[in-house]
Amino acid sequence: PEGGAVEMKTSHFTAVGVLAAALLVSGSSTPYKRGDPVPLFANKVGPFANPSEQYEYYTLPFCAPREEERKSQHLGEVLAGDRMMKTLYQLPFLIEFTGRKLCSYTLDPPDIEAFQNAIDGDFYFEFIYDDLPVWGFIGEKETEIVHGAEQTVYYLFTHYIFSITHNGNQIIEVNWEHDPESRLDITDATNELPVTFRYSSKWVKTHLPSRDHVVKDTQQHLEIRWFSIFNSIVTVLLLTGFLATILMRVLKNDFMRYAKGEEEQAVETDESGWKLVHGDVFRYPANKELFSAILGNGVQLFCLVMGVLFLACLGVYSHYNRGALFVAALLIFAFTSGINGYVCGAMYSKMEGTNWVWSLLLSYFLFLGPFFVMATFLNFVAVAYNSSTALPFGTVVIILLILTLVSFPLCVIGGISGRNFSAPFAAPCRTTKMPREIPQLPWHRQGPVQVLMAGFLPFSAIYIELYYVFASVWGHKLYSLYGILTLVFVILIVVTSFITISLTYFQLAIEDHHWWWRSLFSGGSTGLFIFGYCIYYFNFKAKMNGFMQTSFFFGYMGMVCFGAWIMLGTVGFYSSLTFVKYIYRSIKCD
């Protein structure tokens, strides 16, 4: 009953966080009538290769309204770096026109240089039309032969064509293109240059009932993607099954050998292997406070990932529901802080710890502290670059209020509950007063080598899907196949659990009873492989450059890998703990 109460409290915390996140990030399209005004908002510009390096649209010398009018935005949009401002474009519903004049003005030499630098940086812009993103490029450059020498010629796009798909009363999709005949040569930056911007509107009827039914480019290679995922899963399952068969046969032989030895009353002379360390295997590890804090954070992050994936499978996230993922992650993290405190307090109580205040503070700040420091540093970097990615002061205050008024009290309440209501450890074997000496081990059976070996198989289960996730988070691909992502995550948990159990058994079989920390490091070692993949992706797959983008990529991915290490390490430890209790409960311990 006590364990059931714990599971019920955990599920309640997670359910509240998921429900609150779903309510705050849900959205829908708006019905319109012919001629209804639909405002077009300018959101941002930035280098196409650097998705984190974003600037407000009117930092470039485009013609802007006389009075600045900003769109009201929810928390998720602000966290995503959106800074929407109303433009001079007028695109009424179902009204078509061609070559309508937007504005005319004169470009000064500094303005021309600003556009040239933007074209050199392959700048793109993002408009928002009825909550749908519209992407396009500022201009282009070509190499031409002038007087027998190569010269770079800069062209500014001056005629935008908006192609809008509708189903009669709703806007389904918006696409942008430029008129190739309307390009302004801005190569000469020494003299003033007059410019006229124009735009056109095209409306296309579709039979699709809603924008959720739009088939994106990411779906085109779905068959190949499923085949790759299937191959990866089959390979991992075969390896896992092979190891499981071997492990079960070895365990069966061990049980039979120990039972036979007890019948012959010759156990002391013939005993070897993992039974020999039964008096040390349940000896509590060093640094109980840190160990308990890692487990608390690991369970919290596991609930966070499961909550985010659950909302994803419900269809909460989409390319027009901007910032939904950030709001969901923030709220679920805040509401699952009680789980963190409870797990930490319960484990610390089981290990007979006494420094409760330090244990509770460590559990709260173990992951959140480094993440807050990193986010603050990156926010200052964004401010130095005058980037719209920098969070406004009011948004920072809101986040701090959520963490201090919701997250921290829940963590404290959970810690107190875990301390007072947790069940005793109930080890199957008594622990001896003096620890047994560990025999000399060959280099390939020592901790660092086994930890590195442990991360390879789980990483092989996720590396294919990891590319698509990276291309979405650190690129401009739209990710929508959350069912595959959930399946890969389940496989990752299963493989991590089993490989850690196997290595724990092999460790105990050579009479090395220091398995507590080893199982945690073995399970979490996949985080090291993910960080290695980050380095590979940055150098060979992506084209990111510059200090700001580099710091954002490695800063946030470093925290993701740290979180993966904590979460998967927790999975590895609890799997090993269940296994160790099972095998020692199956034999007679003195």
C-alpha cells in the first residue's frame, strides 16, 4: 500500500503538470470572411545557418510603420525568441492583387552596407500570418565577370509574392517567393539608391479541412526513415536478447551451484563469485547526499520527458503553435519538482542519512543550478549581440516566480514526505562491519572501460533519430513524427536498463561490490556519446558559425547531455538495484 501511495502521488504531480501545459499551449485557426483584414507581422531576421542568432526584423532598413505596433505574445512565443511587429503589408482574406506598392524610399550607403552584410550572412526573414510562419530570403549574390575580373554582385529582392492556401473560411498554408525580374542591384555602396518594394497576393483553394492535414516535406522520406528505425531496433533487440539469454543461463547455473554447495555443507570451501560479497553488496555508497540528489533529479527528468512526449503524441506541438514545447517543459518541470524531493528524501532516509537540509537543497539545485547559470550566461551573450533571443526582464521574473513559488515549495514538501513515509531499505542480506577487499582486476574490467562500453549499445538505438531531432532543433526542419520519437525513447530505456544489469552482474561476479555508483555512471554514459555526437554534428553536418551560435549550441546541448546522464543513470541504478535484490533474495545469506 505504501508503494502504491508513492506511485499515486508521482502520477498526480505529473498529471497536473501535463494538464496545465496542455491548457496553456493549445490553439486553433481563425475563420474569416472575404475581405476580412488579416495582419501580417514581421518577426525576425538572421543567418540561415545560425538558428539561435535572431534579430528583430526592422534592425535592417526595411520600410516600417510610423508607429510601432507589437503583437501581444504568450510566454512560449517570448521564450522562442519571437518579437512580432505589425508591417505595412495588407493581405485581406481572399483578395488577390499583383504588384501593389508597399513603399518607396532612398537607401543611404550605411543602409546598403547593412543589406550587403545580411546577404553575405545568408539572412532569412520570418513573417507571421494568422499564426503561420512565412520564410524568405533578403536577397542573393552572384559572381559576374566585369572587365575581365570576377566581381560579387549583390541583389535585393523587392517584389514579394504571397501564395496563400485556404479552404473557404480558414487559412491553411502560406508560402513566399520573389519575382526574379524585380531585383535591385545594390553592389555600389558609395552612393544613395532609390528603392521601391512591391508585393502580390495569390489565393489557392484546397480540400483540406484544417492546417493539421498539410503534408510537409519531412513526410516525404517517411518510408526510408521507418526502415532505418526498424533496422536499428531489430539490431538492438537481437543484441539485447542474446545478452539476456546468456545472463539467464549463467544465473541459473549459479543458483544450482550454490544450492548444491549448501546441501553438501561445503559452501565456504567452494564458494566463489557474486555470493561471496553478500555481506558488502548492500553497503551504502559514499556521498549519500549527492547520490540521493542525482536519483531525485533523474526521476524528475524522466517524468518531464514522458510528459512532453505524451503532449506531443496528443498533437499539442505544431509549427503554428509557437513556443508550446517551452511552456510545456517549464510547467511540467515545475510541477514534478515534488517527485524530485520525494525520491531524494526517500532514498536518503533508506541510506540513514542525517544532513537533511543539504540533501534537499542539493536535490533542487543539482540540475536547475547549472542550467540557470548557463541560461543566464547565454542570455548575456544574446544581449551583447542585440539579439531578439535575449529574454526580456519581465519574462525572466515570471520564470523565477514559477521556480520559487511553485517548484521549490513542491520540492520541499516532497522531501519531507519522502523522509517521513518511505519504507525501509529491506536488504536481503546483512552488511558486515568491515568491507571486503576487492581483488586486483584486469584493465578491461575496471570502471572507466565498462562505463564507456555501457553507453555504446543504447546510443546505437537512438543515433538515427538523433539526426532528425538535431535538424529540427538546430535547423529549419519541422519535426512531427513524435510516435517514432516515443518508440525510440522506450527502446533507449529498455536497452539502458538491461545493459546496466548485465555489467552489474559481471562486476559482482569478479567480487567487486562497489556497484552503486558504477551502475549510475554506466547507465548515464550514453550522455557522453550524445555529447560526442554533438561535436560531430556541429563540425560535419551543420554550418553554424560565430561565437553566439557556438555558445548556444554547446551550452544548451551540454545541459541536455548532463540531464540525459542523470536520467539514464537513474534508470540504470534502479534496474541494477531491482536485479541485485532479486538474486540475493534467491539464495541463503548468512
